[in-house]
Amino acid sequence: MQNDRQSFNMTIGHFRGNMQSTNGNWAVVTGASSGLGVEFAKILAARKINLVLTARSEAPMQKLASELISTHGIQVSVIASDLAKPGSATALRNRIDDQNIQPEILINNAGYGFSGSFQLQSVEALNTMLQLDIISLTELTHLFGERMKTAKRGHIMLVSSMAAHQPVPMLAAYSASKAYVLSLGEALHVEFAPDVNVTTLIPGLLNTGFAHAANYTAPKAALSSVIPTAEAAQIGIDAMFARKPSVIAGTMNKIMATMVPFVPRSTAAKIAFDMAKK
Ligand SMILES: NC(=O)c1ccc[n+]([C@@H]2O[C@H](COP(=O)([O-])OP(=O)(O)OC[C@H]3O[C@@H](n4cnc5c(N)ncnc54)[C@H](OP(=O)(O)O)[C@@H]3O)[C@@H](O)[C@H]2O)c1
């Protein structure tokens, strides 16, 4: 938990945004050190929403915080935290409490995958991934969702993946974890309504740090579906404020998703396996 104690809190000025569209002064963005998380933070900052940025890597978040503070005059708190550690969600919530911040928006974005043969992935590595992708995401949703329900307002976004729609051999545990996220998000969208909104973003392949972290080489056929990361983030934020249950980012991905019900899951899994081997 050493990292957890290395908090860096940057605040300037007073909140002065127009909050009519969100009723939210503060948003927590997990996985805010790179990729989609950075884009979420930029979009929310442009709406004058104060931010808690969290991930393990503190330096990129400090840099982002400085930019957002000077560009948008918002307040930003940077909290370095490893959400793959058991208990880290509660620890993060406690540290946000210590700063008297009551978030009205939670962007559950931090996540990564392992690609490759399931049997070659160690139990420890699988546990770490599932702790981040499933357990911490669930705990944060519970911890902040509880308070949002009491306050009768708030937005929660869960970041799933196109991999949630079908079994994906060679990304087996990751795709299963994202199926969990999608199912959880769509269930809570109904359970938390009408006061608190839960939206699940379903991105396809993006050009972020994900592929490197997953040691993943995308099948060539999937490359044409890539959209800019900022565009995917904007689609997610727009859907969240429009209180949609879920949204697929990108036209190609939407088209692919329409085919899912017509292909037997066993066939889809075999096709994905064959593509992964090429
Ligand atoms: N890129 C894609 O093709 C794609 C497609 C569909 C869905 N997604 C999903 O989109 C989300 C964002 O990923 P991305 O594409 O933006 O990839 P990314 O650039 O690798 O960003 C992942 C973020 O998660 C954080 N993270 C990783 N391990 C963590 C840990 N143990 N504790 C706390 N934070 C941790 C990383 O920060 P630190 O390393 O600094 O901790 C980073 O900020 C993920 O949930 C991913 O599964 C991505």
C-alpha cells in the first residue's frame, strides 16, 4: 500500500462551472494515467467538473492535472493507487473522504487484459487482473453508488469491451470479465434508476496502452474498426449524461454487434480463435 500513501493533491481556486447538466461537482476517473482515462478527464474538465484522477503512475496524472487546472480552472486531486490490490477500493474511497470530496460521477475505467493461452497465464496474474477488472470496479460502484442513491443523484460509467459480446479464446478471462462488467452495468442501470444513472461504454479496439499491457496483437481484420480514443471517450460521456444503459463506440463495432445474435456462440469463439492464431 506504499503507493496509496503517496498522494498528490493539487487544487486551485474555487469551483465555478455550470453544473446544470450533471449536478456533479466532482468526478472520480480510474485509469487516468493513460488512454481512455485521460480523454475522459479532459472531457469532464472542459465541462468544469472537478476531478479525482487515480491510477498507479503518478507522474502522468500530475502532468495532466497541471494542464487541466491551468486550462479549465478546475480542482484536481491526484491519488496514486493500485486497484489490483484487495481492499484498495475502500482505501481509495477513504482517501477521497479525507479530502472532503463527495463525487457525483464515477468513471470506472481502469482495466487491462492478458492475451495468450489461458493455461500459460499464472493463477497470480489472473487474480490480479480479475481483482482490477471485476472486484475493484464492483466495490467502487457499490461504495460510491450507495452514497449517490442516498443523495438521489449521480452518474456511474463502467468501461466494458466488444470482447464482452462473445467468448474470445486467447483473451478468455479478460473477455469473460468484460461480459461481467456489461451485465453488471445494464442490471444496475435498472436497479439504480431513476435517481442514479449507470451507463456501460463498450469500446472496440483502440490505440492506447492496452495492447502493450496485454501483449496483444490485434487481428488485421479488427484494425479497420479502430476509432480515435477521444471519440470513444466522448461517446461514453455523452451516453452517460443522456442516461443510456449502454453504448457501443464506433459504427463498425455497432454493425458487428448486430450480427452477434445470429452467430452461435461456439462458432463465434472458433472464428475468434482462428483470427487470434493468424
Ligand atoms: N484499448 C482497447 O483496445 C480497449 C478496448 C476495449 C476496452 N478497453 C478498456 O478500456 C479501459 C481503459 O484502457 P485503455 O485502452 O485506456 O488502456 P491503457 O492506456 O493501458 O489504460 C489503462 C489504465 O488503467 C490503469 N491501470 C492498470 N492497472 C492498474 C492498477 N493495478 N491499478 C490502478 N490502475 C490501473 C493504467 O494506469 P497505471 O498503469 O498507471 O496504473 C491506465 O491508466 C480498460 O478497462 C480496458 O479494458 C480497451
